[in-house]
Amino acid sequence: MSSAKMKKAAANAAMDWVTDGSIIGVGTGSTADFFIEALAANPRKIKGAVASSDSTADKLSSAGIELYDLNSTGTLSLYVDGADEANQQLQLIKGGGGALTREKIVAAASTAFVCIADSSKQVTTLGQFPLPIEVLPMARSFVAREIVKIGGDPELRDRFTTDNGNVILDIHNMEITNALELEHRINQIAGIVTCGLFAHRPADILLVGQADGSVEKITRQ
Ligand code: 5RP
């Protein structure tokens, strides 16, 4: 089974967490896009959604789903999003699509975070996927030097600007054994908006589409 089919199976399975009349948070990326398709097939189920990126907002609108500003919703009952890597504690690397900051905000503002993924995203140790960090443009070189000091190998994402007007540094060669500590440490560097480690706010449920078409459900302990 292709990775797209595994993503779609996981996205469809996430519909079990969607309750009628709710306003939910929706993530960004190809797996989240399958979830938007599933929502669109059930248009009366939710009241609306908070988007984690401009591109997700466009897709939700095209699907006829009403958009809400997070400032007007209070705590959301559910956030559904993909990931670039997930470990056994359901700590994640996110930001492959560059939407990590808004994704982290919406995840933090949600009671339940259901992460949807194909089986290639499951890892024992985070860090094989380069860790994205969103950086204010004027701080780019300073932040890169600070990242080198902690053992990372930063690379400026080419011709990419985030929805917030910032740049992304992708950090290579970080073997992340203590994600909680590293997330905290990186986020202390001046000029960083946030890093793509989701350890302080990990997923609560991980739905993993498998090659045989089934979906494995992993619940955070
Ligand atoms: C975007 C993200 C995505 O969730 C992550 O990159 C996974 O993408 P995909 O679902 O396309 O594999 O964090 O910022």
C-alpha cells in the first residue's frame, strides 16, 4: 500500500474523535489534507475549524467549512495533524511544511491532539528528520551559530517564508535523546519563534496507517 493510502486511512480513522457541532483545530500537510477531505464528506458534523496555516485555511474554506479565529473559540476539544516523526512517547518532530508555530499554538490550545501518520513516521529516536526551527529573519545567522554550539548542523530552507513572515532553519544531525530538554533549550535562543519539537505538548493519540490497510492506535501513557 502506498504512503498516501496509509495517510488517508489514518485521516479517516481520526473522524471517530470528531464530535457533532464542535470547532476543531486542523493541521497542515498531505495527511491533514486527507483529514480535510474526510471532514468535507461529513459537512454537517462540525461547526467549524481553526486552521494551522494559510494553506489549510484555503482548503477548509474550499471544502465549505467555516473558519474560526482561535482568539474567539476558547479551548478546542480536538486538534488533528500529521507529523514528520513520532517516537514511542508520542513526542513529535513537525514543521516539514513550515507551519510549526501555528501548529504548536493550536495543539497547545486543544484538549486532545490526535496525530495521523503513515508507518514511515514512527521512529525509536527523533532526529533523523531535520528539525525545523522558525526564526526571525534578522536573527538567522546568530541562531545558526548558537545551534552549531549545541551540536546541530543548520541549513536555511531555500526560498521559504513562513505564514508569519519568518525563515526556517532545518537542523541536521541531531540525535534527540531528551526531547523535553532540547525543546526547552532551543526555545531559549533569542530570535527563535519556536522549534518543531512537540515534547511539552506531545500527541495524545497516534493513528498509524499500515501497509495492510489497517490503522494502529497508540495512546500516550
Ligand atoms: C507541517 C507539518 C506536517 O504535519 C508534517 O510535515 C507532515 O507532513 P505530511 O502529512 O505531508 O507527511 O508539520 O508543518
